[in-house]
Amino acid sequence: MSRTLRLAVAQSTVPEDPTDRGALRAAGQEVRALMAEAAVAGARLVQFPEGAVVYPSKRVMAADPDGELVPADWSRAAWDVLREEAELIAALTGELRLWTVFGSLHPLTPPNRPHNSLFVVSDRGDLVARYDKRFLSHTEVSYLYTPGREPLVFEVDGIRIGYALCVEANFPPLFAEYERLGVDCVLLSVMVDDAPRARVAQAYGTLYCYWVGYAVPAQFSATVPSGIVAPGGRWLGQCPADGQPALAVADIDLDSADTDIDVALRYARPWRRRAQEGLYEGQMVVGDPRSDIRTAF
């Protein structure tokens, strides 16, 4: 039985003003065009950046006339357009028989602030899961969003997938948690122009020996484009670093014959688990004077 999933990771143009109805519609149209390209490429799942439909700028939503930060007035957002674009994305997902993961906002009952979320839409066009960003920046938690509470692991074609958003890359326990939950891949979607963030994503592929989908907005791709990291840390594919919408496509293959992936999956990951679960218990020498630094040479 095949244990392979073809993943497409997109870099799409992310708007920053949730009151700009035209920009929201343009973002939705671009997402759907890339979905169609992903389907032609044979992808089973396509991942988009954080806030693919909109990632609100703090200067748009949480600044007073003097430029000081204040709690966001979310009544100004074009929630009807956001819902329409999400519904159109879901409908096309079903038509293409393609799983889609995209970032947008999830409203809560006022006066609660919305979640910053990743939506998981099945190949039947149904919203089947939502990941709410748990670790927020200082500005996000102070003025913009309500944090989520739980990790999300959702299986597609037998491949276990975890989800994370942007600044959460700076919290290693979150990615260690996904390793303990037995994921094969983590989809990390970001809204940041930051080369170190991509290196951190690559490091998680190295440390935890799972695939990492790294989705960045097209407008930031000249720094580091979207791409897919293999277990062991190698980039399997990346979009052009040219500021334009694009896709990177690669297979998540649990039976890969690639030497580096095979070593990571078959040896490095199980060994690391055994080491952390008590492999060395009973093998430590207690009270041996030769362990004294003064007798090290």
C-alpha cells in the first residue's frame, strides 16, 4: 500500500488590510488559481501562508490617529467578504478533489478577539479542522487576537500532519510536541520577511526527522521563498525567489529510497526517541572519582 502524499506549498500575495474588500477578493482569486495549478501538478494537499486571505497589519487595525497601538476594532473588517472567499476556496477544493490548508481569521463572539487560524478543507470541500495560533507575538496578544489552546494533528491519505503559524517557530517545545504526537509532517505557514525563520524550519526537519512545509507570502519570497524540507533537513524544493506567486511540489514518501530521508526516518528518529525515553538509565557511573574534572587528563 502506498504511503505517499504529494504536497504543494504556495507563496501567494497576502493582503494586510481586512477592510479592503477588493484586496480580499484578489487574494482569494490568487489562492484559487494556485490551487488549480497544484491539482494539475498532481498534489493531494496544498498549503498557503499565514493569513493567505488576509493578515491584518497592526497599523491598519490597532493604531489610533496618533499612531499609538490600541485594541483592534474588528467591526471594521469585511467579515462578509472573508466568509465568501473562504466558501469559494472550499467549493473549489471539492471540485479539484484537493486538500487545502490556508490562513485567515476566525471570528469569535464580541467582545472576544478573533483567532488567527489555519483552515483545513478536505477534498470533498468540507471544513474538517481548524488550527488556532497558540503562541502570539506581544502585539498580537495585546491588541489583536485570542490565542488558541490545542495542537492539531490531522491525517490525510495516511500521512499524519501537524500545524503551526509564524512566530510559533520560536517555540521549540511546540515542534517537539508534534514529534511526540507522531506526525510525519508539520505545515508551518508564516507572514514574515525573515531568513532566520526559514533556517529554524529547516532545523526542525533536521532535529525531529519529519517533513516541514514552509509557506511564506510571495512579497517576501526574495528573502527566502516557500519550500519543503525533508526529514534530515534538506530542501526538497523551493519556489522562485522573485516576489511572484508560485508553488513548490514534492512527495512525502514514508518509504523513500533517498539515503538521507531513509536514515532520518529509520535510524535517527527512533534512536532519538529511545535516548530520550531512558535508553541510558542504569548505565551512568555514580561516584567514580575519574569523573572529576581534575583527573580528566
